[in-house]
Amino acid sequence: MLKNLRQMHLLQRLRQLALAGKPIYGISAGAILLGPDLDLYAQLYPEDNTERLTTTTAIGATTIRIYPHYEVHCEFNPQLPQLIADWERQTGASVTRLTNDQGLLLQGSRVQLIERSGS
């Protein structure tokens, strides 16, 4: 997705729209791309870099790094919590872990956790 956004010159345009306050909705990989970069994913899943991208700069609409589907991925990889914690310690960055019942609403500098009712 990142390569395609770059090739179609949409990465910068989406960044401009987001910084201008236009609403942008990202789900799953789209939410990840709204953050500053894909550095965490490059380390966790190097095999997914099939395009051999050397930089992982994303849209940068927010400084928040999101890990969606966290609880599901932890079921498949019990080491995931430690791997993410190690990456956070190494980089000084933080990762917001979201379950399938959660999302973030970002309005300017305001960040609100949204949770599905009954979860």
C-alpha cells in the first residue's frame, strides 16, 4: 500500500488533507499508514516488505503508531507483546495497541479511544 501511495503521489496529498483538518478514515492497514512510519512493522514482519522499500515514512497525519487487531495477533504470536515492548524500548517510541472492538478518534491534538458497546 505504501509503495502504491507513493507512486500515485497520494502520500503527500493525504498528509496535506489530514493536516488541513479534513476527515480521513483508516481501518487496519489504513490506520497504520496514517501514522508517521512503518518502522515497527518493518522490524516485526520483514518478509512483508516484498517491494524492498528502504524508507517506511507513512502519511504522518498523526504521531500515533497503531497496532490494530492486537488481541488476535497475540493469539497467533504469544511473543508479540514482548517484541513490541522491546521495539518501544529500543526506539523510545510508543505503540497504541487496539483490539478489534476499539478505534481512535483524532481531532487536532485531541485523542479519544472509542470502544464498541458491550466490549
